[in-house]
Amino acid sequence: MDSFRCIKPCVESEFGKLEYVMLHAPGNEIENMTPENAHKFLFSDILNKNEAMADYKDFFGTLSKVSNVVVFDQLLEETLQNDKVKQQVVEKICTNENVKYLIPILSEMSAAELAKVLVEGFQSKGLKERFVLDPIPNLFFMRDASFTMFGDIIINKMATDVRDRETILLDAIFRNTKLFNTEVVHPIERYTPRPGGSIEGGDVHIARHDIVLSGMGLRTNRIGIDALISHLKSKNTEKHLIFQELPSAPESFIHLDMVFTLLGQNKCMAYKQVIMNSQFKTTHLVINGENPVKIIEEENLVSALNNLGMELEPIFCGDGDDYAAAREQWHSGANFFSFAPGKILGYERNNHTIEALSNSGFEVLKASDVANGIVNVDDYKQCVVTFKGNELARGGGGARCMTMPLVRKS
């Protein structure tokens, strides 16, 4: 990363050509889960590190071919080499997690050792609990704790305390590494500092330079939506915020990107049973500086975007079959990541959904072929690059969940 120029983050769409993206490969932290603590870490199962890393290899390799990959772990170690920042991070985490007695121990560690411990956890000696500082196994889902909105880095307030450390580490990275030139914004703290507010990046989609989408459900609540409204007001130009009500169960509906993702300028992937279902409200807010917010109740998310000039052809998860759709949505069948207009990444295991994409004109490519240089995505107008995700999918997220885009072309 020393060769990278200073990055000025900017994302104005979900599908502009990806130039920089932040990733973290799953590692020892996921092996530090047990059947007893998996639920505490928001997992419904425990993952195998070797299998997860094997799944991740071609995903990482593909993104390395099509964009510049910024590695979280390297940035964290670089950040912690600043003694003042290191001390601030240690004190904040230990205070937040009620383990202040660890401050002197962690403070004596090298930057490399501390970076490892803050992700993988710190094991106790002779105590009942194996870890006195928990691992953070959700970290490979880089989308949730922060996201890029236009020219700002947004640091989120997570719905569950177990993920707070991720936001502390990302805040330290974006504020203190020389790689980034950006404003770091905490919307909940800045605009709605009342208890209980939450925003997570899996819910927030930048559809266009003037359109933001958000899910509202288990992870992003009404206080979080209010914070987004306030932040968009601060831009002093007309913005549209469309928020989609999400079901409270099952747990696979935690974020908007589990039921809806934009694939390009004129196509989207949707889980029909939620997105096209009037039972779940779609609300469109027109925001322009300090003017009163205009509220419009929309028929559904697709029609709301059509009304704003984004005419989308929905492709349905499961290829329209309700049974297949329910099975594939559970394993992130609607969760695709666009790395260029009409060029997307997703799990190959969702056969019906991949067939629906093929029928809609997407060439189906293997991530292993792209990562190894056998196939060039530039040779295709539309393509879906599929990678193995049998182990990763069990973590409850897909390709979009695992990426944190920093810069996209307009």
C-alpha cells in the first residue's frame, strides 16, 4: 500500500467502476468462536477457518484484478505504530468493554502484536473464560461498521455492542493513516445523540449522486434514519432518501442488501417476497437543506427509483420460484457486489439466481478464472463472477457484505 497515492474517498453510486476497496480476509478470529459463544457474536453456526479462507481466496483475487485492494490489517498495524493513537485506541476499547485492567498489558505490545490481538482476541490464563478480550469474527463483513457516502466516511453505531470495536478501529484508521484524505462522520453522535440509535452499512446504498436507499429493521432503526436525514440536510442540495421496511424475521433479513442490490444502471436483484410486497412500506423523503422534508409513500422500492429516472429491470432471487428464492436468499442469494456497471460478484451456490442472471444477459464467469488471469472481465459487457461460498455464506452475508468501497468512478 506504500505505492498508493493519497486516497480521497468518494462513492456516488453502487455500480460505478470500483477504484479502491477495503477488505479483511477471515482468519483466526472465526476459529475463536465456539457453539457456546457463536450466538453472542451474531452467528447461527461456527465457521471453519481453512474452508472460509479457501472460499475467500478467489473473491479477493478477483477484486485485486479489477481494482486496488486496501487491506484492513495492514492499515491497522500502521495506525498503531503511532504511540499516541495506540494508547487512545487501547484505552477506548478497554473502557468500552469493561476490561480496564488490560490497558497496561496491551499498551506494552508492539503494533503488530496489538493489531493481531484486537482482531483475534486476548486469551486469559487460568480463568473460567477463555478470552478476556473477545475476538471480532464479524470483521470480514467490512460493509457494516463504516461506509463511504459521497465524499465522507461514515462510521456507524452498530445495533449490538459486540461489534463496537470494529467502529473504534476503523475510526482510528481513517483519522490517522496518511493514506486517506477525508472527513469522518459519526451520524448518530453528531445529529441524534439519544440512546438506542443504530445504522449499519448493509442497509445503506448510494443509488445515485442524489439518491440514498436504506433498510429499516433489526440493524438500522428510526433514530438511525433521522441521523441520515440530518446528514443529507447538511449537503444543502436536493437529496432523496428512500427507506424500505424490512421483516423482523428470519435473521437473513437483517439488512437491505440481503433482499436488494443494484447491479448496474438499469438492473437490480430483488427478493420479490419483500421488495414487491406492499406489506413492507417504502417511504421516499425529499430533503433539501433546512426546507421541510417532503414525504411520499411509494408502491415499492423499484417503482420509487423508476419515478426518479432510474428505470430498473428487477431480476428475482431464486428465478421467481418461491421455494428456491427462500432457500437462496437465506444464503445471500440477493446479495451481489457490483465492481463496474453490469459486472458483479456473487456466490455460485445460488443456482436458480445465477440462472436468472444468465437469462437476463449476464455471462457467468468463474472467480478462479478471473483471479488467475485466464478470463478478463473487460471482454464482457455484462457478467456475474461466481465464487465458492459454502463456508462464508454460513456467516450470514455475501459479496456486498464483505466489501467497503472507498472510491468509485462517477
